[in-house]
Amino acid sequence: MPDTMTVERRRLLQRLGAELNLKTGADGKPGAVRKAEELGAKDQRYFIPQQFQNPANPEVHRRTTAEEIWRDTDGEVDVVVAGVGTGGTVTGVAEVIKPRKKGFRVIAVEPEGSPILSGGEPGPHKIQGIGAGFVPDVLRVDLLDEIVQVANDDAAETARRLAKEEGILGGISSGAAAAAALRVAARPDSAGKLIVVILPDTGERYLSTGLFDGE
């Protein structure tokens, strides 16, 4: 994993018995994936789930996330806003709900500093969990209606607001998704729309980073 990942993530994996092989942050997710594939090719004891390629990834979101959103909104959902890490969430949700509801929109969120989905170049950013630096194989870009870029500071500030104002301790990718959703909700054409935002990570994995300092 990249050495830019939080201490909490590292310790959690170690407590589960994992031996960590850290790659420099400059290599990002692509570097970590390459190293995992290199190790897997050398030793059959390694198992690589391949979350960026595995069709089981969007499939579980078709069976669970999409159905939960549809059920809990009584089919009234108009928009889903979610960050793109592997792409499994947005793909699975879109594949289920788009055929059921005309006009349903899926809005993807990516880091402003690494706007790959928008046609830009990969780059460093602080929003752990999204913006892998490449377009994942499982992501169906054709199902995305819009891509919203969020800056590091906006993601962090919104994560703090979620904790302070709503009592939701989400991580920085949750902050990014919420920031994008607030931006979408503020548009005149969003009036009366039911917008669902996916908050995928817990803030407990960021307590050592200073994300919530001063709150």
C-alpha cells in the first residue's frame, strides 16, 4: 500500500496479521497494484482480489447498495453522488436504477488534483480512498452523467462540518462526496430532487492526521 495511507489503516491491517509492504506515495495506487501483481506472480501463496478489475465488485453493489437506495427512497431517488475509488459503487448502482427510473442521474466525485475521469492527468492529492490515478476496469464511464472535482481543502472542511453539525464522523472521501452533493443540491435545477450521497469511510481512520483538529 502507499506509504501515504493513514497510521490507523496500517495498524488495523497489522492487527489482522498482515505484513505491510509500503510503496512511496509518489507511486500511488498504481505502484501498489504493480507490486502486488509482482508478488503474486512469484509466489502462489498470494491471493489478489483485484478490486479494480473483479466483476464481483460492482455485482455486490447491484445486489445490495442499489437495492437499499431504491427501497429506502421508495423508488423516488433522483440523483446518487459518490466518490470513485474502484468504481464498483457507481457502476453497480447505475446498472440497477437507471433502467428502472427515467432521468435518474449518477454523479461521480474525483479529486481536483488528479482529474483522470475528467480527462486530466494523475497527480498527488490528499483524498484517500478515491482518485486511484487510473480508470478502473470495473468502472462503466458510459453510465456517469457528470463528474465533479473536489479540492483537498473542501473535502477536509466538509468532513469537519459533518462531524460538528450532523454528528457523522466520516473520513476525507466522505467529505469529498458530501461537498460535491452540497454543490449539486444548491443548483436551481436540483430543487425538489431527492439526492443520495454515499459516505464510504469512517473518520476513525483519520484521527492521527489532524483532519479533525480544532473541532
